[in-house]
Amino acid sequence: MTAPVHDVVAIGNAIVDILAQAEDSFIEEIGVAKGSMQLMFSPEEADALYARMGPGREVSGGSAANTVAGIAALGGRCAFIGQVADDQLGQVFAHDLRATGVDFATEVRAGQPTTARCLIFVTPDGQRTMNTFLGASQFLPEKALDRDLIAGGAILYLEGYLWDPEEPRQAMRAAIEIARNAQRKVAFTLSDVFCISRHGDDFRKLIAEGLVDILFANENELLALAELDDCEDAIAKIAAQVPVLVVTRSEKGAVAISNGERATVPAEPIDKVVDTTGAGDLFAAGFLHGQAQGWSLEKSLKLGAVCAAEIISHYGARPEVDLKALAAKLG
Amino acid sequence: MTAPVHDVVAIGNAIVDILAQAEDSFIEEIGVAKGSMQLMFSPEEADALYARMGPGREVSGGSAANTVAGIAALGGRCAFIGQVADDQLGQVFAHDLRATGVDFATEVRAGQPTTARCLIFVTPDGQRTMNTFLGASQFLPEKALDRDLIAGGAILYLEGYLWDPEEPRQAMRAAIEIARNAQRKVAFTLSDVFCISRHGDDFRKLIAEGLVDILFANENELLALAELDDCEDAIAKIAAQVPVLVVTRSEKGAVAISNGERATVPAEPIDKVVDTTGAGDLFAAGFLHGQAQGWSLEKSLKLGAVCAAEIISHYGARPEVDLKALAAKLG
């Protein structure tokens, strides 16, 4: 095994987020489960919802892309593979990712559909409810994979969200094989509880086959994956199947289990939760960067908590303050 | 004179802002005067600067558009005339303006160039330095003017920035005539000190011809317009030529002079200046809305100061909190 070129190579949806404030009553009106991600299947559906949305702000997003942007901001070496279209939002996405220092060379896709957009409604409690039009992102083909890039990453990081569209799902399976053959680790985030209801069997199979080395889940996702009602039971069940399990628990902090060792961290105190978009993504960034530095489980969790606290203190899922400086405070 | 349909009808550049943090050294490197607006004349120039920019966030902008967005957020009835292209940034601009309640019906312009972008570098002191690619915005034709719309607005509001490109300059001259013939008021903002070095003679002529009823300027712009070194001298000189003069003085507050009456207001205290983009635009929004309500000069200034304080407390020049609620606190 040669020395890795990148700490993390991620494959994910290439999305620009459009964030606007909304009342709880609006979330009920549009019939979406608050806090979840719902797919929009046509540009018309996306346009119709956009027309009902308040004034927005656009910030590059995409779960795994947010994570590698966070790791790059922390000083890690990252690459991203994801599909944008040849349009202005695609340019914005590519610019922002490269500007954070992430290598991103997936060829743009000509013609329709457009680059993926996620309409994110942020309620007064800071919770985000997401409506995604996957656009070009759902057509990431297996041939877009740079085999050397994947083989040269210490960790291949994959998002559950990308399991929805067929082409990227095939690409991710191929990527796992490439990473495995190169003796690299595979990290996976379960993304969303509804994503598990759609693809839970696939996810459970991946885990059972020993293809996931580091698994990220929030409490609800873990329960859905484990098909259990009790969080501790679920932790015990899933931790037995993966070398590293990280469970985020919102304001209750997070827990990581690895080889029988268990570490916990409280949530970082913050003044006000402005927008929870990207909290899990940045938690993963901090944790993975800590692990890449050879830090303990506990210190890695702590960095995850610090990064998550930064991201929820403002709109959008890309860091606005110097994460390196925050990490340096951890010693 | 029939009752006005809109409180304010504005003509301005239709721009999407791309905001990123930058160090002071970067502003020096790119050779732009800090705090000013510089035009970029080609897409290539814009792309080259964008490539050097950090990760951004996109928020609809445009000086006069920000002002009517602010007035609409305060509950005023506004319309906007400005040129976007048939592209994603044009859709973003139109969406955001309409979503604040501003009537915006200017037909999109097919083909190149793209919708205007403004690359805004925000330094650690919160100061913004702007680099604008006017794109489609510079091709607003006189025929895009809706004569009835302009004749039905109590105030026609124009931005000095739009004096740069030739077609909109002609359109604005025509709009002034329409407004005058309908016995409406004309409000004008000087926009930028370099804008005055380019078009000061035109601006002075407009004022001398009695075509400006309400003039907005910051201190530097006022000095440049008056061709004087002393602020009080400049106020005296220009106040004699316009029915209402409003001078914003950053942290020193603002002053308004009308028919020999002089009112002043201190700057609103805020915790931290995050980004000054739109401070003048939102000051104008508050002042004009106050005037439309029949408020005193002083109370109108106060609302201007409150709106400006809101806008500089976050990134972007569109309000993020309920301005109506802020206005209500003024009683």
C-alpha cells in the first residue's frame, strides 16, 4: 500500500443550496416532514416550490461535499467526485469547493437537467427542511470515477443520499471495490431516515459484508438501520458490525465506539442555533480530520462537535470562520 | 395627479452579489480602492477574479433593488425596473425581489452577456469592496420602461451606478421626464465616489435643472459632488439645490436637510459590523419609507439608521429579520 495522496476522497451529490426562512406552518402546508430531505422529481416541481419560497441566499452544499470542504478548511487533503451541469450553479459549486482547497475535477455534464438545487426552509428554531432537485447530480456515471484518485485516498467517503439515483449508486459500488482493492478505508454516512427506509436493506448488506469501516449516523438513522427502538441497543448491534461507529445526538452530543472503546462528547454550547444545515456533515469533517491526524476517538469527536457548532451558528453548510484556528484551540 | 399605485418605483442594476471574505492584503493585491465599486468589463476579467476568490455565498443585490426590497419588507408598495439575462442568476434575482413583495416585470434578455454579478470582498473590518460585471444589466433599454408604472409611483428612485452604461442612462433620463410629467418626485443616490468622478457633471446638471427632489449621498460622495473639502460647506451648497438632502456618515450617523430644517440621527449601535454591503441602500429604504408614511425628517432618518444597522450585521444586502417589527419599535 502506497502512502495516500488524499486524506479523504468523497463521492456525493453536487448541490447548490438555496436557503430561506420559513414558518413551521409553511412546512406543514407543503406536506414535508420537518427536518427531513425530500426529493423533487421534476424541474417544474422545483420551480413551483421555489416560487413559494421567500428571498433566498445560495451557498454551495451537498452532504459529502460539505464534509470534504470542512476537512480542507481544517488543513486536510481532500478530493471530491460529483456531477454538475454546464451552468451557473455548476460554476458556483465548483468554484466554492476548489476555493476551499478540495480537488474537484469531475467533468461537467452538458445539456439538461441543470445542476442540483436544494431548497432549504429554515424554521425559527433553526431546523432545516430540505427539498432536493437532483438534476445533473443523479447522472454521475461510473466512468466519471478516477480510479487512481480513489485508490490514493486514505478514506473513501460516501453519502447515503447518493444511493437514491441509479447511476451514482453503481458508481459508488465500483468505488468501494477500488478503495478495497487499494486497502483503503470506506466511511459512510446514512444521511437521512427516509433514505434508510428506501435503501436500508442495501446499507445493511454493505455493512454485513464488512465494506464499511467508519459509519456515521444520527440517533434516528441508527434506530432505523438497526430496526430497534432503543438507542443503546442499536449502538450495541451496529457497533458490533463496523470498526468505527459515530452517532450524533444533536444537543445531547455524540458517541463513538471502536473496538470496544467508547468515547462521548457533549454538544458545544452556542449562542443561537441559526440553521442546522450541514451539522452532521461538519461533525463528520471534524471527526475524520481528527482520525486522519491520529487523534483519539474522544478528541476526534470533540473536533466534530466544534465544527458542527460553527456551522449551525450561521446560514449554509460551508464554514465561515477559520476552522484551523478552532482546531488549534483543542491543542 | 392620481393617487400613486406604488410608493417607490426604482430603476437600477439587476445584480446577484457573490460575497466572500478576504484579507486587506488581497484588496491591495488586486489593486482596487478598498470600499469602492470597480467595474469589470469582460466575462474573462470577471472569471479570472472569481477564480481567485474564496468560497462565496450568493445573495441578490443591486443598489436600488436593495432599497426597494427594504421598503417592501417594511410594508411599502414598490416596483423595480432592471435587466437580467435568461439564466440561473437572473432567475435568482427575479425570485428574490418578487419574494420580498416588489413588482418586477422587466422582460429577461436572451443570449449573452449573463446576468450581472458583483464579486464582493469583505475584509475583517466588515468593509466591502465591489467588483461588478454588469452583463445584461448594462443593456436595459428605454423601451423596457413601463410608462404607466413610472407615472404611478409617488417617487422614482434612481441609482448613480446605472449612469455608467449608455442604454440605461438614456432610459433613466426618459424615466425622469415621465415622472416629472406625472408630477412625481425623483430621488437619486450618488452611489460611489468614483461614479461621481465619471459622471459628476451629469449629476450636477440634473440637480441644477431641479430634477432631483431627494438626494442621497455619503460624506465622500457629497464632497466630490460639491467639489469642496469641508463637509458642512458641501451640505450647505448642495442642500440649497435640492428639496431634501440626506447625507450618511457611517458611524457618525446621518443628517437630513429640507427647506431649512435640519435633522440628525446617530448610528444605531450594533454588536459587530459583519459586512457593510447595502448599508446606504437600506438607509435609503428606511428614510424613504418614513417619508412615504408622512414621518418627520428625524424619524425617517431613525428608520434609515435602524435598517442600515440590520443589514451590516450579516452578509448580503437583503434584510434577514422582520424590518416591520423593527419599524414598529420606533412607534
